[in-house]
Amino acid sequence: ERKTVIKPYKGAHLTLSPDGKYVLYHAPGYGKQRDIFVFQIGSDEPIRITSHNGDDWAPCWLAEGKQILFMSNRELGRSDLLSIAFQNGKPMGEPQIIVSDIGDNVSPYHRSGASSGRLLFSERGNLQGDIFSTNIDPVSGSVLGEPNQLTSGESQASWPVWSRNGKYLAYYETKE
């Protein structure tokens, strides 16, 4: 049976939680800035994860749904990667910066499964973009070590996803 559970705006960066109970997304919050929200499937109201006058976007799940990573420009106008704990349908504590000044054209992606200790992200330029991987602490969301570049070329690589066994990488590629 098909059922609409949420109607976010276009470009909301929807991500289903590893347990399938929540939908994570960004949407306009107060003013024109985006905030991070979680919608529990079967409920009527979204749960606000962030509420800040900075722009928060590109959320993804980490650590079997116990951490949320997202991008934000709340600190001095630079783009940072932040993490916030999530338990029992609620954010726990305040977001913490885990990578400062990561760049304006970066989007994090994480999929549960065998790759739960790796974070994928794409970096986009004018017509070029590459995919990188880095190891992360699945509990704190902290980055462990330097990123590894996985693609290279004169095309735009984005929306990466690891296979369940962690051996293969699928991604969308556009060429000029």
C-alpha cells in the first residue's frame, strides 16, 4: 500500500532512518534559512532538530540513527560539518562542529550497513565534482583521519551510496 507520509518542499534532501521510523530533511525554518527536521512516520508533526538563524542543510543519518550530520554556515559564515545526537525521537544536546570550514560545495552522504564507519561526501565545483570517503567514529560522529578521493575526472559525481557489503560504490555521474 502506498501512502504519503510527508510533503516537503522541492530539494529537501530526504533521508530515511536506518530503522525506517523517521524521515530526515531540511526545510525553511524561521525566515529564509533552512533548518533540520525529522518526521516520525505515523505522526502528524515534524520534530525540529535545529533552530538557528544560520543556514542548516544536507542532513544524513549516522551510527544506526543515533547521530545526525549536517552542513551549516552558522559560524562566521563558513560552511562546517556538524553532528547532533538523536535518541527516542528527540535531539540530544547542541550540535557540535566536527569539521570546520569544510567548503561551500560539500554534501555529506551516509548509508547504514557494512559501511557504518565511513562517511561519503561529494565536493562540487563549476562542472566538476568528486566523491571522497573518510572514516568516522560512529558514536561521536568525529572524523578519523584524512579524506580519500574516490573519483577523479572532468565530470560531476554525486549522490554516492555504498553497497550493503561495503565493496562497491554507486553514484550518479554527469558529463559535459
